[in-house]
Amino acid sequence: MHFYYIHIIHLCITSLFFQVCIFIVYKEMINVPLSMTCCVVVFPSQALDDVLYTNKNFVACAPTGSGKTVLFELAIVQLLIEASDAWHNVRAVYMAPIKALCSQRFENWKQKFGPLGLNCKELTGDTEIDDIFEIQDAHLIFTTPEKWDSMTRRWKDNRLLPSVSLFLIDEIHVVKDKTRGATLEVVVSRMKTMHSYQLAVNPKSKASTRFVAVSATIPNIQDVSEWLSDESGPATCLEMDETHRPVKLRKVVLGFPCGSNQNEFKFDLSLNYKMANVIQTYSDQKPTLVFCSTRKGVQQSASVLAKDARFIMSLDHKQRLMKYANSLLDAKLRDLFICGIGYHHAGMDVSDRKLIEEAFTVGDLPVLFTTSTLAMGVNLPAHLVVIKSTLHYVGGACEEYSEADLLQMIGRAGRPQFDTTATAVIMTRSQTKDKYTHFLSGIDSIESSLHTNLVEHLNAEIVLHTISDVNMALDWIRSTFLYIRALKNPKHYGFSPELDKCGIETKLQELCLKNLNSLASFNLITMDEDINIKPTETGKLMARYCVAFDTVKQFSMVTGTETLPELIEMISKGKEFSDVQLRVNEKKTLNMLNKDKNRTTIRFPMEGKIKSNDMKVNCLIQAQLGCIPIQEFGLIQDTGKIFRNGNRVSRCMLLTCLFLSSNFSARLNSLTLAKCFRAKLWENSPYISRQVERIGFTLATAMVNAGLTTFSKIEQTSPRELEIIVNRHPPFGNQIKEAVSKLPKCEVTLEQIPRYSLSTAEISVTVNLMNFKELASKQTAPDHHYVTLIIGDCDNNVVFQQKILNTLLSKSGSWSKRIEVTRAHKGEELSIHLISSEYGQWSHSPCLLNFLDTFKDYIYLNIVIFFIDPVALNIVKRQCHHVCKNKELCGHDCCKIGVRKRSTNQSNFTSYLNNLKIRNEKLCETPVKRLKMRMNDGTAAVSMQQFSYKPKDTLPAAKKYMGFLLATEVNLLMLMKLTLLRLYYFDIHDVDIHSSGLREVSVTLKVRMKSRS
């Protein structure tokens, strides 16, 4: 095959980018001397034509350093050439398996394509973009499989996602990974489904999604090509072997003896003392990259090498290293750096990692020790690559590196800008030396891992309505890499090698049915006799929040009586935190956080020592919520990861409890925990000021030490005093006070509707936005903020729950609802909580709620609903004159309980007092003591002052209506009931009586809020 050899300067300057494109278009030869700082890219002319001049899907397998990234850039150029209308509809997605690679490509392409008018947005777990509308103006989107999976699970609700015209997949060999491969596979298959759906809806549509995938290790590239096929056939393949490497690679396998009494840990430790000799033999005094299996191993190896080896460096070189070292935060790393040795892993501070990468890239750092994750994407090539031991830890167990992982690490060897040759050394046991020597000459095929994680992805497709029966499930399977590999290697997936295509499809259908039955057994989907499938509300939540099946199974076992620590323990055991590993060097710190008499510890200590991953997760959750400082950066990073996942997991648990349980305590505690995860504070935390913009842990601690533990106290403090407390200059204090004053403040009022029966009562709850007018121009709370009103009774049942949006309160200033309350068996008290989605409550006023105080003082109302018992009053009844067919079922109270018959023997007033005596005798002892009433034997000596509110001399409302109410027996009876009701409430702050007629008297109760503590 004829090749056009094109030497491309690697697109470091945007203007050169267009020159390269022109050179490619005309297939001209560009004579660039190899001595220049350039990257030589050698591609067949047909491959370049396929990428730049056609819209075909494309798969490339080429060695590291051969210029695979250029193929992505040429595909973007092709998209821009085809686009019209000022690139208005141009949208491409770049997907890589790790966030570091996404960030690297984002920074690089932002410089290249930004000046051309293309807007780049990074969409990974580290970015703050959570809403799909945030990327609606983006042309280039950089994301990970997990993030894009969560975005595309609701693609039918938004037209943005199906408009993606170009989908770039970097390191596609990750599809074989046991933990992340299934997500990558499903995301690609879903993008194909979007394209098929668009064609089915609009056959004349020219819209299409082009796939371009690259990797350095795809031995069965034809299978990937078949998977990425479209209407025109399989994707175009480009396969380049090691002969096309710009830097020739020398591969060496070294075997070291490992005794029978020597475990993996001791063997790995022994290799540290062989490292100096290996580096001096093969490095040629050029940069060396050493891969270790653990973070602790990285630091240990670097420390040992610093004692055993000395690198020849000039005075100028030493001064440069000293300058780097002075900028490092890690003290241990600073000491090693002066010796020319560094280490790099995910547990380090971000600024330290970037400085290490910079020093190694320019050649100032001779030796760098790192973990295997660096090989996945961060571009740090070296002259010598050493793989120290072929074993690594996966899920607490020791396993051999996969062949693809080894090739990725070996691929880091070679620096095209400086070298023409490179060396890769594998250090392993003598028993496995021959195995890795043979491995370097070949590699096994990449297999799918979807069958091990099928249940979650099946549920997601059911919620999307991609699957509605078992046959459609098989159709969906046909779009996956699993189907292609199962036909070619059925034994790997547990199928008989003798099965034909129909037999394998039957087995795949049975696999789907087995997983569907698992979903149905936990009420995540429903299936009828014809196996038609529909998602349930719980199944929709599982898909929406990307929660694992095992985690949802735990949520379904909620009994309704779980306490807050029990719910935290349940979340800590979730599969979402399985990658948070408990390391030996972390146990001491975690145990001190759990129990220590001399230090601040977590709120709910666990029994015994921290000895499992879920106990570590539990401890870090509580430490973060309790604002307990953690010094180790590895634990800080794990905490960030836990809260990124915990936010959605706790939200899913809350909504699952809403659908599965009507128990009040479970809902309230799950609501509290979800709020805590979002605010990153306990509900009674004194560090409430951390939620104000520009106030971090240090300033919040200063405020706590000054006694400013509520926002009412902060608002009452002068701006200058605030500035003295936090050691800031004006106008910092004014800005803090203004932020606090612009927080929504709510007043909750209760009104009992004058309808009485044995079993039910009716109340009206109103939430008023007190500073409604002040917030019209500006407010601190975001627009998506809302409050949740939840009411429970003594039987642990939820009486009422309502989500009240901030936009609704901002428009009308209030919200009200009539609620019918059923008498509980265990008591007549109601617990009413109003909880903000973002912030806490205001604490300076009994009736005010501020959404920024982490709900320190809960709105916690103990209300005794007054149920009127006609029998207890001994009132003679007669039937009313309503003509109702069934007086038991009609809506008239008078039809159910009758109308009071007037007595002719007694006066109205005397008759009522006798009835009151009878009722008082039938009351239980506790209300009599609480009311402190003493009834006289005689009827004439009764004074109305006995029923008045004791702390006040007069009752204005009662006095105002006294003469009017005494005129009618009915209204006199109502007044006495209301007076009793007033005293019956322990927490009544004020009572307003309003009358609009002889038979309409209503009461508005402003109830004093109690602190939970």
C-alpha cells in the first residue's frame, strides 16, 4: 500500500494548525528536519482521506506518541468544514476514562480552538456544571463515561444531546475494565440509539453522529469496528504496529527470586533496593518514570532511592530544583526533590502534582515515582520506564496487571522531542519472567464487561423506554460490544462454545430475563404475563441518580424507625463508595477521629477500631459534617469523592423513602441527612457562617470562637466588629451583613378550622415570606432553592409533606394549605418541620426561619389538636332538616352528629356551664393539671377570668367580641372552646380571633418554635 509520509508540527500554535490542514488537503510534502522539535506523524493517505473528507466512523490503533490526537483534531476540522451558519449547530464530545486526561485535552484545545470561536466546556466530576443547560452553548464538551452516562439518561427530555455530531473516544480499550468498562460501552451504545431514534422519527433527516475512537492497545480492532458500524457498514480501521513508533522501544524483563515465605508485600519492598542499579544501567542519565502499585509504595521507593543513589547535576540544575522545592506543600516531597527524586499520585495536593509534572516534562526532575493511573492519560513521557512488580491491589486483593495496563505503562517510554530510542523494564518474579517475555510479543483480545454490570444499565434503558419487553432487551443487547464478543468467544461469557448464533442469542435473552426478574423482585420494574416491562417510581429514581442496584436494595429495607446514624451507616455501605480503600497509614488518623478523649471526635462514634472501607466512609462523612479538620491530603481527596457521590445517593434515599415508606421518622431523618450532605454541615452545627460566600473554615472558626453561631447574632453584630473578628478590611463586614440580610425569612402560622369530630380535625398552615419586598431586588438564596414542609403525628405517620419552591414564595409572598388531621392512637401531638433544601433556619425569632442557618433551631411545633367529643359535652341532639340520602356518607357535619336541641328548662348560660362541668369531669388528669383549672360546685360562682391567659391582664380579642359573643349561645360555646384551646397549647405565642358571622369564628395561632436540642 502506498503511503504519503506527512511530517506535522504538532499543532502548538493555532496558525500552524491551519497550515497543516492545507498541507493535508493538497497532500504536499513538508520537509521538516528531524532535529527540530517536532512530532512525526506517519499515516496512510487513505486513512487521512477517511478522517478529513468523509463522515465515516473511524477506529485507530497506534503506538503511544504516533500522533493519535491529530486524528481527533482532523475530525473536528472536517466537522467545521461541513458546518454552516457560523458553526451554530456544531457540537462535539470528547470522552476519556479519567478526569486528568479530560482536563489536559481541555486546556490544550481551548488554546487551539478558542480563538476560532469554539466554546469549550469541561463536564467531569470536578467541575461545578451539574445542569445540562450549562453546556447548551458549548461546541466542544470534555467528559468522562460516568458523567456522560448520567447526562444521557434523560436525553429524550432535551434536544441538546441528540444534536451531538461528533463523538471522540480516547483510550477505548477501557471497555474491558471490570468497573468502568460497562459504563463506557453503554454510553456508546446509547449514542448509537439516539442516532437510530432520530432516523426512525424523521427518515429524511441528515443528522448523524460520527464516532472516532483511538487507543494504543486494541488487538481485536475489527470487533470494535463492527461495534461502531452504521448504515454504511463497519467503521474504518487504522492499525499501526510498533514499527511506526517515532521512538524505537527496547523492552527488558528482569526476574528476581521470591522465596516461598515471602509474600507480595515483602517482595515489592525488596525491589526498592534493586531500583538504583536498574536506573543506573538503563537510564543513560535521562528522565526515568517508575510505576508502583500503591501510593505508600511510591513514597517508600522514592525514600529508599534517595539514600542509595546520587544523580550528577550541575549547580544551575540544583538551583532550579531548590526553586521548585520551595513551592511544594509536601515536606517529605520537598526533601526528596532536592535530591532529584519526586513522586506523583492522586492523593497529593493539585498544586504539587502540577509542579511535579512541569519539572519532569522539561527534564529538570531525573526520577519520578508514580502509580499506574498516570499511564492512563497524563502525558509525561520518559526515556526509561520501569514497572516495579507486576502485582497490584484491586478491591483489597493482589492481582496481576492486565496486559493492556502493562502496555499503557510501557507506552510512556519515549520522548519524540528529545530521543530516538527508549527503554521499558518490567521487574517481576523469576517464576513469571518467561510469561512476560512472551507477552511482549503479543496480546489477548479485549472482552466486554457489560454482563457483570447488566442490571443497572437495563434499568436505565427501561426508564428511557428503549426497552419495553424482553425482545426489545435483546435488540438493545445487539447494539453492544458484548453481543459481538459473545458470538466470537462465548466461553468467556459462560456459554457453550458449540452454540450457534441463535443459541447464543437465547442465552443472552435468558441473561436479560434473569436481571429483569431481579429488578422486579425489588419493585424497580413491573412485568405482566406477556413480559411487558414498565419502570416504577423507585426504578426511575435509581436511573436518575445513577445509584447501584445493591444500594437500592438496602434502601428498600428501610423499616421507618431508622435513626440518623443508622441512615449514615446504610449510605456508607453503598456500592458507590467501593473504590474508597482503607489504607494502613490512615487507620491511626481515622481512629482518632472516631474516639479520642483529648480531641474533637465525630458525632456518632462507631464501636471498635476502623477496620473496613465502609467504616472509613462513615468516619469521613461525619468528620466533614462536624467541621473536624483533616490534615492528610489523601483523606481530604477521599472526602471530596464521597460527598460528590453521597449528595446524589442521599437524595435518592430520601425520594425512595418518600415512595416506599409513610413513616415520619424515616422521612424526616432522610430529609435531614440529604440536607446535611448538600450543606456539608450537621443540622445543629455552630459553623453556620461557612455557607456564606467568601467564608471558609478558618473564618467560620473565628466566628464560632467569638460566639457568632447563628445568623441572628451575625446580623446584630456591627460590620467593623465582624472585620475585627475575621481579621479582614472594610467593606468585608458590610458585605457579610448584606448577604445575611438578603436571606429569605419565613413565618409559619397555623389556623384551626372550626370543624370538629371524633376522628378528624382540619388545620390551615401558612408559610409567609417576611422580607418579601426586600428580596424583590436581590436575594442570596439561588432560584432553585425550596423548602420542605413535613408534618407527622404520634403514630409515626406522615400527615402531610410538601415541597414549596422559592420562586413561588418570591412571587406571592406566601403559601397556604388546608390539611385534614386524623386522630392518632398514641397521642394528639403533631410535629411540624420546615426544612430548606440549601440552607438552615433563622434562629433569632420564634416564628422566623432563615434558610442560611443550617436549621440549627428546627421549626419544631408540638401542637395538641382539640377534638370535640359531643358525648362528653352531654348535649341533646336532634336530626337536621337536610334531605340527604345517606347521612353517614354526606359532607354535612350536622347530618353525621346532629344539631343541638335547645333546652327549655335551663337558661342558655346555665345549660352551657353544666355541660362544661360534665366535660371537665371526663377529661384526663394531665390536661386538668396543665390548664390549672378548678371548677366550683356551684354554677353561679363561675367567673370567666378562670379561662383567660394568665400572664396577660386582659385579652383584647376576647374583650372586643365579648358582648357580641354572649348574645348567642352558639358563639358563647365557641368562645369557651377557643379559650380552652388557647390554654391547651403549650407553645402558643399569640391568638387572633376573627369573626365574620354568628357561626364563623376562626383562630390564628402563632406558635413558638422549639430547638431540638
